[in-house]
Amino acid sequence: MQQKPSFNAKLRASPSVATPVIMSSQSRQSRVPAPSPDQHKAPAKANKKKSKEQSDHQTNDMEQSPGGESKKRQSKDNDPRETPTPSGGTGSINRQSKKRELVRVSPSLEISESKSEEKPSACKIYSVPNKANNAGENDRQDSAKSKPQQTAKSKYGEKTAPTRQNKKQGEPSKLGRGESLESSESKSQEKSVAKPIRRHESAPERDFSDPSHLDAPPGLSARSSDRKKKSAEKTPAMRGPSVDDTLGKVLKTTIEKLKIKKFERSNASSCVNDITDKVIAHLKQNTTWCTDIERLRTGSYYENVKICEPDEFDVMLTIPVERVDLEQFDKAGAFYSVALKRHPNRHPLDIFLNEDKTIQASKMLSEFRDAVKEAVEKLQYRIVIQRKKARCPAVTLEVTEYGKTISIDFVLGLKVHRASWPDFTKDGFKIDNWLGKKEKADMKRQPFYLVPKYVGKGDAEHDGVVAKDAWRISFSHVEKEILQRHGHSKTCCEAVGEKCCRKECLKLLKYLLQQLKEDDSKSNKMSNFCSYHAKTTLLHACTKRGNDSEWAYSQLADCFQQLLEDFVKHLRDRHLPNFFIPSHNLLHQATPSSCDFLAKSIENQRNNNFPIFS
């Protein structure tokens, strides 16, 4: 039987088919036609041609010799508008199409061609592009480091930049089911047309020995560095919390801890109001000189600066007086003797007058204390009256209610109506640049108060008046009004205004003094200091820094540190002027050693972010 010629013999007999087998990979690459701009604009269905027409067209391209390339194809190779596609440009997709068509002729052809593509050709030259594309340069450099690529010769023999193989288009196995190679080719062409590459006339020469150039183009690296700087500015937390941030958290946490719960405030205020109403009613009915007695709510609770618990209330019960003479009792101008002028009718306080018409403060306070005791005995509360303290003008009640102990100080006072405040107040009360001149004028039209309080020994005399009959001037009602209108602007801390931290700073300073006093080892050194020193320090600080922006709540840490600096300076100087009477030094009774001790204790707390608050 005659043996039929093999398929390989037929293939060798056919010159049109044997030609691509002996060709080098470089010649095949140079003959692969690159798509023209018109092909990019063609619709997808134009690429779906019959396999026979593609085979003929590809065979004709392979049959052409290198010298027979047309000028038209050379112009396409050098066309600057041509968009290189992954896997060696658009030619790689055409080669994949050829491989599928050649399978029909001979499987050995496909094997030999794939092997030739896998082996790098000796003619391959890798070059650095002279014209860099900023948008795709990063990808091309990464591809050059990972896998060598082939280059195609242009018309003038110049080498073009290596291209990168796209995994999605270079791996036919990852194509979706039912999706042909032609459709993927058309999609890649549509993407290249939709996103044209921006080209520049010239690109600056770059030193590729510097590894920083391999990360990103100059434009991108500059923009990325700017973005890093901006992001670092916007996110300071990435740098770690600063000292001010840590202190701010500590202070705000402490402020939350010092807040009084609403139900506790409500229970305490209802109890205090009930007791006060019944005491006033008893005094008016059973004490002849108390028929015109009035109530004045003062103190930290009514100023909204009370801390921790609503356990202390100050209630001033005042007797109005007119036509009085005030004589200075001390050099500072804070203590006075009060004498009643002649009245057309008999005054209720005539029973307490000395021969010189001065009011006996000690006798008046003693009768007031007895009258309060009688009123309390009739109340249905668990009340204990504290023993009288030396030089203290208050009758202190301790009331147990709702499992809490509430302290109520009933303070006897004189309400003085005069055309003006005493002369010693002229240089004080400097709120012009803080609350305004109008506010100051309105407040100075109000009466002032006197309470039976003295300093030193009670039997000490001054111009025939003993110290225990002296009265100390009080502006507690004005202090409450100042703290209520504490803002330079009328909307400070209101719903439509910005919140300040004036009261918060006062609360923190009061709490600091309170905690230091509770330490038994420091109690002796702290006995001469009280919360009124903290309030006076704040009032002076507000006159120096009157603008609300200087007390912004967001700057709580800085404001509190500044307030402490003011207070420490007063302690170092041992001088804290009365806010209304500058000649009166509130620290005149404190010893230098106690002032230094408190100043050092505060500095120690500041340097360690206030461990006493924890």
C-alpha cells in the first residue's frame, strides 16, 4: 500500500506556510501591523471578521519581506498618536490570533512559534525612553525591572520604550465564558481611545541612579509629597498626643466629674427653699426688728460655679437701712462702723445702738442666731446647728435629707442705700474693657451690703468702737451678676454664641484648692486659703483678658494654665487685691511660708498634669 505523505511533509512543501517557521522572532514582530487611529475608532463589530479573511490577511503580511514594507506601515510605526497596548502593543493580540489560525494548518507550528517567543532574541535591546509619559512611566519602569520586553524598530532606527503585558489581555484562559479574543481586543481599543495618553514636547533628563526616580514621575512625587504634608497637618494625632492635648483631656474629664446631677440639684434646692421660707416667716412674726427682712441668694450655687455636690448654700437675710454714716474701721477700707442718722420715726434697730449711734453688730448677731434656732426647732427636718465660729457672721445648719448632708449658712446683713459706693471702691471694679461702661454704671447704682465680721481680736478698739461691732462691706450680689453676664459679647455661652471657659477655669481652681485642703499633711498650711481667693483671681484675670476669644472653651488647657500663673504670682507676691477695694489685700493674713507652700504645690501639680484630679 502506498504511504500517504505526512502533514509535516505537506507543510514543508508549501513555501507560504514554511516561511514563518524559519523567521526570527524579531522579523515577525517588525511585520506585525500596528492599529491605526482609524481602527481605534471603528466599532466593535468591525473587528469580528471571518476567520478565513483574518488568516489570508495575516498570511499576506508574513509573506512580505522586510524590505517590502510600505511607507504607510512605517508611518504607522512612528505615529506619535499610536497608543501602545499591553503585551508588546496591539501586535501581541494579532500574534495570538495568528497562533489560533495556524493551529488549523499544523500544531507543530504553534509549538515552535510559542517556543521562539519564550526565548529572548539576541537582537533585543533595552533602552531608556527619551520622551517620558508622566501618566504611564511608573508602569513601564516597573515592567522593565520585572520582565524584559521586546522593542520594535521605527522608520529611523530609533528604539521605542518597552511595554508592559496586561494580565487580563495576555491570558486568554481568564476570559469570560463565551467571550472571544476579538471582543477583548475591541474592548482594549475602546479603552485606549477613551483615555488618550498626554504627550509632552520634551522631557527633562533624569538621573536614574537615584532610586527615588523609580517610584513615581516628578509631578506625581511632588503632588504626593504635598498630599502627605497636608494629611500630616490634618491628622496631628498620628504624631502622638502632645502635652497640651493630654492636659486638655484631663481637665475636661475633671469638669465632667464636677458637674452636679440634675435630680440632686433639684432635691437640694427644694429642701433649702422650704427651710428658708419657714425661717423668714418665723423671724417676721416673732422678731420685731426683722419685720422688713429680705432674702438675698448669693454664693457659688446661685452663681453656677458649685462643684461636686449641692451641699453648700449661702442665704443672706438683710435688713434695709437708710440715712447711715460709715466710718472706716481699718486702713484697708474693707471694714466699717455703721451709725444711724436721725429718723423722723423710731427705727427697729434703735435697740442695738451705742451712745454714739453706732450699731452693735455683735449684739445684733447674737439675737439673730437665737431667733434662727427657735425657727429651726419647729421644722420637720433633721437639723443640727453648728457652734459659732470666731469672726464668722453666719449661722450654719447641717440638714440631712435624701441621705445627703446639706450645709446652709444664714448670714445677717445690712442693705445700705446710698447715692454712691464708698470712696475706697473708686480704683476698683475695673470692668470697662470687659463688660462695658454701661454695665458698670448700672451695677454701681445698686445698694451694697454689710455683714457683721471683723479681723483680729474682738475687744480691740478703734475710735471707741470695738472690733466685734465692725461690719465688712460685701458685693456678693454684684459678683453673682458679673458671673451671670461674664461674656464680653452679649451672646457668650448662649445657644447662638460661642462657649467660653471662664467658669470652668474657676471650678478647676476651686477643686484644686479643695483637694489640697483635704490632705491632712497640708491642712495646716492651707487653712488661710478659701474659694473666694480663686474667684477674685478669676475676676482680675477677666479684666486683663476681656475678649471672649481669649477664653475659648477649645483653649481650656491654656486658659487654666494662665489662670494658675496669675494665682501663683499673687502667692509669690503675697498680694491679692480685693476686686472692689484694691487697698484691701486678701492675703494679708496668710503667712509667707504658707503662700510659698501653696505656690510650690500648684507648680508640682502643673508639671505632672494634675495627678490630684484623678
